[in-house]
Amino acid sequence: MIKPVIWSIAGTDSGGGAGLAADQRAADSFGVHLCSVVTSVTAQNSQSVARIHALPVDVIDAQMEALNGDMPPAVIKTGLFGGIEQIRTVARWIDRLRAVRPLALVVDPVLGSSSGASFVDDETITAYRDLLLPRATLITPNRSEARRLLGQADNDELDVPALAAALRACGVQGICITGGDENSELALDWIDTADAVGWLALPRIYTANNHGTGCTFATSAAASLAHGFALADALVLAKMATAQALRHGYRAGSGAGPVQANTDFVSDPTLMPQLSWSARQSFVSFHRPEIIRSAIGLYAITDRASRIPDLLSSGVRTLQLRIKREEGLPDSLLREEVRTAIRLCASAGIAFFINDHRKLASEENAPGLHLGQEDLLAMSDNERDALRESGGLALGISSHSLWELARARSLGPRYVACGPIWPTTTKNMPWRPQGLDRLRWWCRMAGAPVVAIGGILEPAQAAAAVNSGADGVCVLRGLGADPTKTVPAFLQAMEAARRPDDHVDDQISLLTLMS
């Protein structure tokens, strides 16, 4: 396998904690090849920075010229700059490289030390704002760096979401304002991308060995982008990798020790973050007891209540009534369909979910509700809180990406649907098929039972999903015209495939998510 190439344009750290040293450790944990373009040589240790020597622009230009002829980058990540001319040179190179091939740019604005010493002057800040931000795919400032980039270093009037919006107005495609330097129970990073906006949260890791955290986060995001992940997904992976690096930080001097990134972060479910639905910081507990896996089994989906008796007699134990609004069914008939479905499923003692019609489900006391993320986004914070806190309504949530899974987790759902597992024509979807490897990862990381959905037409597919760890398997078209003939084969295949104990393999690598 050919490793993606990323360039880190940054400074050295003679103490081995931050800068290019931290970038290299993070790149290794993601399986990418990192090329080092040195902007500055620093004299520092774990306690302080004694001296910074900025390299001449022609030396920086020569490094990039040599690399471009042999190892052109998929992503460039920048760190410490030694002045305006360095920034101008890098900006010209970004344009030159993008004229030939796509290139992502991750800007980690290293503006000062953790002790408070400033590394840049106001003119350099202006160069950041005018030359780098409009070219950036992602920037990763902390709170104070974000304010300084906007010329508001001493102004706390803008809250973090407003800071991000102001930076987006500078031309940045995506922003993560990190919160590792704050003092709260949760480590909260505000992300603002085309796909997802909200607080990315994990429990704060209290450790004195936190040197190089910002470099690790930015390089992890850059490495994820180099592997082809969407920006919001790259930020989820960067959050996980940085948290794990903090857990494995070590003492290397009398001051703050370096963080240590490792390759196995991607398989640790305790590192899976939650993502808020809005600026409100609403999450379920990260310290919940072990999830009780439940055999949801064959999860039949039907668009009319008249099919339910046959589904029940065939052995289905979980059922969803999916009648889309665009079908134009009159409200009175829709309500009657829902009432009939609830009555039939209740009398048979099986789990029932209604798709989408939240108000109607509440009015008819439906036991379960399945919602897509667009539906949940359209709700108010109070409405989502009511769903989270409802003890009598089981909630199922669709998820198609890492960031959607992180967002679904914040509501503590009864189950999370992962899909489409295979290509499907049931509905138009912008998501590529997940495949069984990603399903296996979902089952390990979701923190809730997982239902496989999408393109499952044959019993062998259902068996493969169960063997990958799925607690339930959704079937719609595969039910055919007569479910009494098709369902028994599905049930038999799923029962034969079900694992007697732990149904998720221990070894899951980043390649699992890339497949």
C-alpha cells in the first residue's frame, strides 16, 4: 500500500515535544508519510523556549522545490512561521500546487507558547488573515488564537460559535476552535464545516504531559484528509487520536512531557466523541454502564399496516411503519394506519417504530420513533431534549458517517442505524455504501445497539451483517410480496450467523474505515 504524502511546514523542537517532532508521531499513527519543511529552528526544552531562528525564505523554497519533484503532497499542514515572507512563499506554493492537482491545506496558527510568549507580530497576523485563511481547508486555533486572528485578542464579546462564523467569513472552508486549553469537565472543540456544526466533546484528560497537543490534532486532521475522509469525519478522528495521545503522554524532562500518538486509537470506543446538534452543550453521560446488547433481529420495514399480520405470523419481532410525507396520504388515513400498526404490534408483543411522523407518534403513544438526522436538526433544542429524556419512547436514529454517529450518540438512542451497507435504490442517498468493515466498526463504537440497513436483499447478506456484529438487520424490498415465504430464510440465516458472545473483533484499524 502506498502511503499518502503530507507536508508539514513548521518549526523544530529541540526538546522533541511539539512542532515537527509531534507532527511525525501523529503522522506515524495514521500511516501517512510526512515530509518536513523546516521554517524555524528553536532552542527549547520542556520548560521554555530560549530562542527561535527563522530560516531564510530561499531555504524554505528549496525544500519545497525538492519535495515537489518527487513527493508532491495530498495535504499541507502548517505550524510555526518565522515572518511574513515565509507566509507569502507558502501561499504562492499552495497556488502553484493546486494548479496541478487537488490539495488540502490545514493551518495550525502557532502564535505563541503555552507560557504566554508571543511568536508573531501584528503584521504576521495580518498575513495569516489575508494569505492563509482564504486558502485554508481547515484551521485549528484555540480560543485565544481565534480572537487574535480576528484582531480581538482582548475582546471576549464574541462567543466561540461567533468567532468561528467570523473566521469562515475570511474564506476558511472549515474551522475547529479547540478547547484543550480551557478548564471544564469536558474537552469541547467547536467545529464549523460544510457538513457539520457543533461541539465535539470528550471527557477532559487531566495530565501534565500535554506538550504538542495542538500539533497532534492538526496533523491528525491533515492525515485523515490525506486518506480521503470528509472534513467533519477527519475532525472526529483527530479528536480521538489526540485524546489517546494525551492518555499516553510521558515525562521527558522537568516540565510538560510530550503526548504520544499510537495506531490503536481508532478501535477504542471510549475515545468516540459526541457531537452536539447546536450551540447548546447537551450530551448524555460518557460514563454510562456497559451497553446491554439486544437482539433486535430481523427489522422489517413496511409502508402499510395491512402487511403487518403476515409479517407477524412469519416471525418478525421488530417492525417499522414507513409512510413518507411525499406519498400524500390524507392525515385521517395516515392516523388510522398508525393506530392499526400500534394495535397489531402491541397485541403480538413486538417492538414497533414509526418513521418520521413525530407529532403523530406522540399523539398516538407509539412505543418507538425512528428519525433521520435532517428531521432532528429541524427540531429545537427543547424538543431534542425531550426526546433524550423520554423514558417511554424508544428512539432510533440514522447515521451514515463518523460525525453523524458522534451526533446520534449525544441523544442516547435505543439504537443507531448504520447504512447503506450495500447500494440501495429504495431512496436517493449521497452516501457511499458503508460495507461490512465499517459496520463492524460502528458496532464497536456506537455505544448503542446497531441496526444494519440498505441494500439487504438476500438472507446471506443479513447473515453477513449479523456476523459483523449488527444487533438488527433492516429488510424492506427483500421481504417480497409474501413475507411468510421470505422471512423464515432470513431468520434462519441470521440465527446461524449470530455469535454466542462478543460479536466484534478486537483488531480494527484505520484501514477498516477507509475500505
